[in-house]
Amino acid sequence: MNPHVDFHAFAPEIVLTVTIVAVLIADLFTDDSKLPARIAALGVLGSLVPVLTLAVDGQTRSLFGGAFVVDPFSLVLTGFFLVAGYVTLLLSFDYIGEGDYYQGEFYVLLLTSLLGMIVISSARDLISIFVALETITIPTFVLAGWRKHDTKSNEASLKYFLIGVLSSAVMLYGMSLVFGLANSTVLVDIHKYASGHTPALFAVAVFLTLVGFAFKVSAVPFHFWAPDTYEGAPTPVTAFLSVASKAGGFVALLTIVRLGFFPSGNSWQPILWVLAAASMTLGNLAALRQTNIVRMLAYSSIAQGGFILVPLAVAGDVRGNAAWQAVVIYILIYGAMNLGAFAAVIAAARRTRSAEISRLAGFGRTNPAIAVMFSVFLFSLAGIPPLAGWFAKFVMFRAVFDANTTVAVVLGVIAAVNSVIAFFYYSGVVRRLWFDEPAAGVELSSPRLPVGLSAAMGLMTAVILVVGVYPQFFARLGEIAFQRG
Amino acid sequence: MWEQQVAFWVLAVAMAAAAIGVVRSRNIVHAALFLVVVLAGAAAQYILLAAEFVAWVQVLIYIGAVVVLFLFGIMLTRAPMHDDAGALDNDQRWGGLVVALFVLGVLIALLVNAFGGKKIHFSNALVSLGRTSHVGTDIFRVFVVPFEVVSMLLLAALVGAVVLARKD
């Protein structure tokens, strides 16, 4: 007896896997350094085709006893990851090419990490989630250390590796306890188990599992690896880590809480509440004091992670899907804003040869086009209308008010205070860009920016403006994600 | 059933003693060899639980690969192999001991609370559950997606390791 395998459901994964192998072979047999990059980009776009055909088909496909499910939720996030992966490729082309790094291998690792992400959107059992999460992280350990002769890059890689392995061990121990209690790794069965009376051990198992995720999404107090790793890694890798890989952690967290632990609210809600409040506050306060733009964005992404955790932490008291929708919408918008911000950092660093904020003084006068887009990304991160960031904050606060309990409102107040703090440091950079005297040594007429980088920035700016003015687009995606197919 | 009880306790005491040896040993090679005893004990415990496949995987991967990798690592990094009092000690060991004992206490209490009084009933069904054929069928029927993903992960890890290790 062979199990029935629905190959259409796996088509995005299959296309991406074939692409990885093709990149590896192309890199082996040709001297053309551009060919692996082209195949990688084409393969990522090619993987979007089956996502679209599956979406048109609209049928929920549940395989292997509910361990692997293709539904609107997984399709929306698979699409997001593939687009984010494509934009990362656009950022990497010239950065990796000019540094004379191992190009083909770089794309193989990047695409493998991306494969883990699209698997995690469909994974519905603990083993698949764990394997997919490791597939996301392990290639990025190496990518963070890609500049082998730079000690900062080595430090970035080693710190990320040690913390990543430790967090995996903690998470796996928690998952093994969950399995021991619930007698199943499939989330649906864990949901059934959590609905009944659970011993105290279950709360500890949930705690350990969530602590593992907290490391992955760099939530305070498990964040200390992030600024060093972000600073030392090649900037396109940092963009990938802060957006795609972080979103992968959040998607797994959302899935595991929503479909698994949900009925046992006392076990996960307090943990997520503390993580959300601490991440927002500490992330923002630390970001205020940074002089390096990449470190500032690292702390800002920790704080943004806190904002994403807010709807999750109050989800138990929200009726319907509003809280889950808020998380998905926030992830989509955060992805566009942060990828854009890092693209702008790469573009600016090509002119200033530095990541210090002070070197950006007067950048708006010398390079107005980059500075305008940079300002758009920063203001959007701060949540100022009519840029997309306001809508992300709006759905987050709406989830808090839907919950309408004391703890939820307290968390909402903390989030509101933090939004104000965040505005200070984002606008501080924008002020530097436009109102300070240009620093000496900034090249005025540098060579043209690479096409990929300009395209990435333009695309992200367009997304942020369109979604900011017409938020129904992403709101609809959020609704579709939780429709029953 | 008492034979199993005796075997369990003999193994458990040996494992605990060897585990203390791992952290107490002043020689890093001795620590690695103590670890072999701990891991072999775990494999023997799996056999007592009728999980033969997991037991042999434990032997192959942990003793066969991981510990050998440790020894290679010690050799290649030219770590000091002679007894060097203090070099392997950490200033925070008393703090570490307190945390370790606390975690141990909490986990024992909770595990006894959750599983205490439950018994494993040995039957032919349980033995066949641990058979290699059963595990193999499960891997290729139920867990085929994680299996395939792991193979891509291993490929990527191989490529990454070559890039990092290569001189250029």
C-alpha cells in the first residue's frame, strides 16, 4: 500500500529543490559567474507559479494525517517568503559578486533556507516544524560568516551558531515533553489534548518550546545575539535574517500556538505577554543609543518583533481571527519595510563606505533619490500615515481593543508609548539625512547603483505606498489566510 | 519484571557516575571517553524499552560519529591533552551547580507528577513498534516531507562546511 501523494500540493517545494540542485550544478560546470544567480532568481519566481495555481484551485489539501496542510494561510505566507527571498537575491547580486565571495554556494544556502520557510508555512506537526526551522537556521549560520577574513563576520556566525544550537536544544526538549504528554506530534491532536485537564508538566513543556522560538525571533531577553550577528554578517544576509528568517520563526510560533497550544491559554499567554512587552521596551530604548545604522535597525527589528508578538499575546481573548490576521498583516508589512530599509543601507554604504549614522549627514543633498526612499522606509517603520507601517500598527491596536481585558490594555499602552519612542530614533536618522551639513569624504558622483538594488528599493517603496494608501489589499490577504478553504 | 528493574538501576547509576566524570575530569580526552559511557548507557536503556532501532541509532550516531568527531576536534585544534588543573574549570561553576540542581528538582517533581504511577506494559505490539521495519515504514510514509527536507539541509550543510573550511 502506497500513500497517495498529491504532487500539486508540493509543487512550490519541488520547483525550489530542483532550482537548488540546478544552481549547484551550474556553478560546477560554468565559469559564468552570473549564471547561478540567474537560475536562482528564475527558480524563485518559478516557485510562485504553483503557489498561484494552488490559490486559484482554492482547495485545502491535507496530507499525511494533517501533518502537511496546504491552505490559504500557507499559500499567503509561501508567497510572502518567495517574494522576500527574491528581493534578498536582488540585494545580493552585486554585493556578493563584487566581494569575490563564493557566489554559487551563497545562492544554494540562501535557497535552502528559503525552502525551509515555505515548508514551515505548510507544516502542521512538531517534527516537520522543527526540521523546517532548522533548515531555515543552519544555512544562515554559514551565511552570517560569509566574509571569512573579517573577524566581525566570524564573530557574527559563531554567536549565532552557539545561541541557535542552544535554543534548538531547549525547544526540542520542550517538544519531546509535549509529545510524551499528548502522545502525538500532530498539532490537531495536541489541540485536543490541551483542551482537557493538563498536568503542570505541560506548562513547562510549552514554556521550553516558546523559549526556543523566542531565541529564533530574537525576543528580549533572548535577543543578545542579534545586534552582533546583524552587524557582522554581510548586509544582504542581515536583511534576510531580520525579515525572512525572523518571519519563519513567527509563522511557526503562530501555527503552534493557534493550532496546538491554544486551549491551554494559561500556559502560553503570560509568556508571550512578557516577551512582547520586554522586546518592545528594551529594543526601542537600546535603539535610541545606537550610532551604527545596522545596529539601530537590529534593535528596531527586535522592537518590531515585540509589536508582532502583541496580537499573539492577547489572541486568547479575541473573538474570531482578528488577532491572527493582525500577526500575518504585520509580518507582510514589516517584511516590505525592513527589506527596503536594509536595501537603502546597502545603497547608502556604497556611497559613504560606512555604516555610521553620523556619516549619513546631508546625504539627502548629495543623493536625493536614495534618501527619499530611505526616509519612506524609516517613516513607515515608525508607523506614520500614509505609509504602510501605520496599517500594521492599526491592526495590532485593533486586536488589543478587541481583546479588551486589563492585561491586553496594559500591553496596548506599552505598545503606544513605544511607538512614540521609536518615532524619535527613526526621525533622528531622517533629520541627519536632510538637515545636517554633508560630511567630508562622501562621494557625490559615484558610479550608478546596481540595477538589482535600485529595483529592490523601488519595489519596496511602491508596496509601502500602495498598501499605505489602499490597506484593503493586505487586509484582504489577512482575511483570506484564515478562511476555511 | 525485577530483572529489568535491576538492569535499569545498574545502568542509571553507571550513567550518572560517568556524567559526573564528564564534567569533573581534568583531561579533555578522558571527558570525551566518559561521555561514551553515558551515551552507551542511554542506548542500553532504549533496549530495555524495546526500542531496538533507536538504540542502534544512538550507538551509530552518538558513539560512532559524535564522540569520534570530538576526538578529531581535540586532535586538530591541538588542545592540551595532558592533565592541566584549572584549565577546564569555570569561575561560575557553583552558580551553575545551583541552577542545575534547581532544574533537576523541578523536572523530577513535574515528571513524577505527570507520569508517576503509570506503567509500561510489555507486549509483542510494543516490541514490533520499535522494530527497524516499522520505523522505516513510518519515515517513508508519514514523515516523508521532513525526511526529504533533511536531505536538502544536509546538502546545504555540506556545501557550507566546504566553503568555511576551504583555504582561499
